[in-house]
Amino acid sequence: MGTLHGVRPLYGAAFMMAISLNAWWTTMPFIVRNIGGSEDHVGYAWAANMLGYLVCLLLAGKALGRHNPKNTTRVASVIIFVSSLMMSVVVYVVLSKELVGNIAMIWTVIAAGMVAGAAMSLFWPFLMSWVSEDFEGPTLNRRLGTYNGAWSSAAIIGPMLGGILVETNAVFPIVFAAAGLIFCFLLLNVASDGSIHSSLFGGQDDKSVAGCENIAVLKQLRWMARISLFSSWACLGVTRSQFALLFTDLGFSETCFGIMVTIFGICNFAMMTAVGRCSFWHFKSILLLAVQALLSVPILLIIYGRSLSIFALSLIVMACGFGFAYSSHLYYGACGSKKRSIQMVIHETTLSLGVIVGSGAGGYFAKNVGLYWPYWFALILLAVGFVFQLILLLKGKYTREGAK
């Protein structure tokens, strides 16, 4: 896998999986609404998807022991493909047989999404550890940067295509996702794999960490980055579920929402690519604190904004903070780790919890309290995260000064 030929299909597989999931889940609020679901069903759909992902992330290592990343990623793509077919059939039946509002059908769609989420536990962590295996320092940063560029570039195209497709027919985005999963499977088949076995829950951090003389500093940065990662994905969980409905309620179209998410994808891609090409930000904890504060700006713009330009600005700012938080946690987690899989599981678990909290709680607040309460909830989460980051920063500073 160390050859350029070997790693390229892995980047391609990340791209195809991401474009499928982005087209599918960007349009899920509209799909659920079209089959008769309410605001809480919209929130529960993505929350259930990520709950399935989270639970199976925690169970996979104990249940399966040592893993072959090539086999597990292929199995995952097949299961997600079957789930997408099942969901497309249910949505088609609901719309063609005039079963709109049927609770059993709505929850069947949510359950299919949960199965797809569970299968993702066999895809993303193993693909990330496969890509980054045995690399450190600038080389590791470049590899992760290229990987992030691959999946985030798909987030530019997927939402816009999904928005166009769902406005034509609610089934089309799911069918599009299924087609993308076929290409993902084919790319995984042709990938060469120099490190075929990866232990999911194994390996310890090295005593010496490349680029960091103090392991305590690295641990502090990991926790600060973890808080930012959780917060950014909680904000994404709110905006990608509840904001979709609020956006159309204000008179804008589904296609327009897809374009808004595409703007987010472009800026996210640009940030991740830039971060992956430079290293000046490494081990600068103040940047993580600044990102946590920055993420509150787009939430306030959504609360008080009513125009396309304001909403576009909010997603641009969110994408910049989101991209930096994601890249930082991925780098600090992989840096100095002898076995990468456990850090990738922690990474994916953290972002899954963010989506579950953001999307699930957002759906509950929108349905039972008010349409703007999900965003106030996101602001509270950001503030609490900022306080914890500040505590970690000051604690680390005083500990190092006391040791001198």
C-alpha cells in the first residue's frame, strides 16, 4: 500500500463513499418530510444513523478481534448498499401507494439508516488507519491531508446533486447513493494493501512522539481537539437536520439548500487541504480555543439571519472552523500512536456523539419547544466546551511551569 498506485484507490473509495453519503443524508430531512415525518423524526433519522455507528464502533473490536481492512471495508460498502436499496423501496412504496404519514414506514426508513450507520463502523476507521499506517510527521500530515481532501471534495458535489435530485423525486438521492457505493466497492477491490491486518483495540502510544518532546502536551491537545471535534459535529447535526426545514420554511428551495451545503463543502475542502499542506499550526493550543469561539458565529448568524447571503456566510465560517477541528483531532490522534486504529475509533466515536446530541436534541427542541431552540442549545454546548478547553489549557500551563 506504500506505493502511489496502492493508495490512490483508497482515496477514490473515500471519495465515492462520501459523495454517496452526502447526497443521501443532505436530503434526508426532505425525504422524511415528504413521507410524512415531523421535525423530531428528521432529527432522529441522522441521530439513529450515528447511534448505530457509535454502538458498532465500540463492539466491533471485541467481537471480531483482528481485522483485515480490505475485507471489512468491502463488507461495509455492501451492507450500506443493501440498506440504501431497502430505504429506496420503502420511500417509493410510501409515495406511490399514498401511505404518507404511515408511522411504521417512517420508522422503517429510520431503521434502514441505523443499519447503514452500523456498517460504517467497518469502513471509516479501517480506511483511515489503512491510509496512515507507519507514517509520522510531515508525511503523516500530507497523507491525512490528501485523504481529507478526497472525502471533503465529495462534500462539495454530493449536497448539490442531492438537492437537485430530491426536488425531482425523493427516491433519486438514495438511488444515486447506491450507485456510488458500487464504485466504492470496486475501488476497494483493486487497492493493494501492504498492512493488511489492523488491530482495532490494540497498541499503545510510543514513549517518544515525533514533533513533540512532551507527551503531556500531546494529551492536552488531543482533549482540546476532541472538544472542538464534538462541538463542530454537534453544530453540523443541528444545521444539516433542523436548518434544512427552517431554510425551506423561509421560502427557499431544496436545491438552494443543496447549494448552501455545497458552499460549506467548498470551504471545508479548502481548509482541510490547506491544513494538510502546512504544519505551522502543530502544537499551538490557542488555535483550538479560537476555533471553539469561532463556531458560535455561524450559529448566531442562523438565529438572526433571514437572507441567503447571511446564511451563506454562516456556512462559510462554520466550514472553516469545522475543517480545522476535524484535521486537528485526526492529526493529534494519529501522531505518535503505534497502532492507529484505536485513535481512529476515538475520532469517529467523538464525531458520532456530536451528531447524535446535535441532531437528536435539535429535533426534540424544534418539535417541543421552538424552531430556534436547537441553535441556542448548540451555543450552550459551544460555551461549555470553551470553558473546558480553557481549563485544560491553564492546567497544562501551570503544570509545566511548576515542573521547571
